[in-house]
Amino acid sequence: MHAIQIMKTGGPEVLNYTTVERPSPEADEALIKIDTCGINYIDTYHRSGLYPVELPAILGLEAAGVVEAVGSNVTAFKPGDRVAYPNVPGSYAEYICVPVIRMVLVPDELSLELAAASMLQGLTGHALTHSTYPVDSNSQVLIHAAAGGAGQLLVQLCKMKGARVIGTVSTEAKADIAKAAGADDIIFYNDQDFAAETLRLTDQVGVDVIYDSVGKTTFIAGLDALRRRGTMVLFGNASGAPDPVNPALLMQKGSLFLTRPILFDYIADRTELEMRCADLFGWLIDGKISIRIDQKLPLSEAAKAHQLLEGRQTAGKLLLKPYQ
Ligand code: NDP
């Protein structure tokens, strides 16, 4: 089968479109013929070595497709089932074997493309807004990279709960996209002092929570944009990992809370995975949220997808199609 494999870490050029042996399912696994793979920023960290992986490695964590065969212990899924999963390495490929405990059925009303697109970023949005810091109609929220893949979903989920959303973006075009997702106010964080602007927009109070996926260039300044006892949810490093901080800084900035969550701790339990997927799929089917597909590319063009993502040239989801 075809797959995108890396033999060493590095830039997008290390992504090889190659042929590898098609896997066979173990007793608790299903073999899935992949319809659509989702691209996530974390894939670039696996590729660059920021988050180490064992080499050689087939990249990619999420996909949706159709069950082709199941292992001897599997009773909950059968060949022909439409399924998706958010966290199984080796997804930039035509086929993958997935432990069935980590995948879910996709409802008939939802396309496999949208199911793939909703997995990692959608579940993250759900976890951050419902569990890490449960937003409500009294919340004032700052979302960095609000036109990004995770960003647009966060904006929509916070608006669904009635919060006021301030979003940061780099360009006018991205501002329009963040506004279309529901952002009430936009700050151009490359040109404006976003902390001062956030204070101005909140009558000098500050926001209740910041969802920060940008990291190095936003994290420290963000501490000045929070209200007293506000919460900093640092969940990504698109601009690089922030420098370490002394915990005393949280006291000095107003008894702040800091958390550095990763989705996988919010879906480790099967019940939690199913609950979050059921919510997301339902909202997508009912049109309560939508996912902006930025581009669909053939699997062979994974390197181009990584360049676009790291070059800040995307606004929404990038997908790879193995059979295009
Ligand atoms: P995005 O679609 O948000 O792409 C990254 C965006 O970040 C860019 O489009 C850009 O938006 C902004 N950005 C700001 N500075 C930079 C920079 N120096 N280089 C590149 N981009 C920059 O990606 P994702 O939604 O896939 O992921 C965003 C981050 O969230 C990643 O760090 C990812 O690992 C993390 N994440 C973490 C999860 C978790 O479980 N903790 C789960 C999902 C994502 P603009 O042009 O508007 O500035």
C-alpha cells in the first residue's frame, strides 16, 4: 500500500510517498481502508522531532474510512462499518490497523471527510470548552489563531455556550473567517498589543480564559490579558514552545491558573471518547457547527500540506485523500 513515511526527522522534504506492506489486524484491531486522513499541527512536530517518534514512522494520527476486516476478538465492529478515530499513529496511508477501543462509528448522515476533519481538532475544542475550562454565557474568552483549525472550532463552541469571544488573527482574510465562525471582536496580534487591546475590550477587567495554541509569541503577554484568577489554557506551540515560567508569576499576575492540556488525556476513557464524538457528530449533522475545509490534497502531497500549515497559509482543515 502507499503511505507517507519518514526515515529521519527534518523539514517537509523528509516526507516520503512510498510503498509499505499492508498491515493485518491483531485480535482486538480492525483493518480500515482509509477514505480521508486529517492533517494536524502535531504531525509537523513528529516530523521535525520536537515530539520524538520511533523511526521509521508513518505519520498522521486521525482518519475516517471503512472497516475491511476485524481481528478474532472483535464483535462491536464488522466489515463495511464506517468509522473514524482521533489518535492512532500511521494514518497517512491507504490502510491502517486500529485498536477498536480507539475508534467510533460514523453516523450515516455524516460524510467520512467531515468525520475525519472533526476528530482531533473537534475533540480538542470539546475538551477545552467543556472540561478544561467549562465556558458559559457569562464567560469572556480570548482565542488565539481564531481562524486556525482548532481555533475556528473553539470559537464556534464558545459561541454555542453563549460566551463573548475575542479572536486573534494575522490577516484581514483570516479576520473574516474568524468572524464568520462567530468571533465578536478581532485583534491583529502581529500589529497590535493584544493584551492591551483585550483589556480595552473588557473595560480593563481581562478575559476569564485564554485558549492559546500559539505559545512562544503569545503566552507571557497573555497573562496580562486575563482577569484576576483567570485561566490560561496553553494547548499548543504553533510559534514555538514558550520559555519556562516561575510559578510565582501566576501570583504576581493575579492568582492565575495555568494548565497545559493534551487531548489524549481527555479521551483516554472509552466513555469519554464516545460522549465527545456523539456531541460533535450531532452538532455537525444539525448544522450547529461547521468545519471549513481549507484544502483536500492527494496523499502524495503531504509535504505540501505541511509547508502550507507551517507557513501560516491555511485557515481551517487540511485533508489528505489516499485514493485521489
Ligand atoms: P492551525 O490551523 O491553528 O495553524 C496554526 C496557526 O497558528 C497559523 O495558521 C497561524 O494563524 C498561527 N500562528 C501564529 N504564529 C505562528 C507561527 N510562528 N508559525 C505558524 N503558525 C503560527 O493549527 P492546528 O489547529 O492544527 O493546531 C494549532 C496548535 O494547537 C498546534 O500547536 C497544535 O499542536 C495544537 N493542538 C494541541 C492539541 C492538544 O491536545 N493540546 C490538539 C490540537 C491542536 P495566524 O496566521 O492567524 O497567526
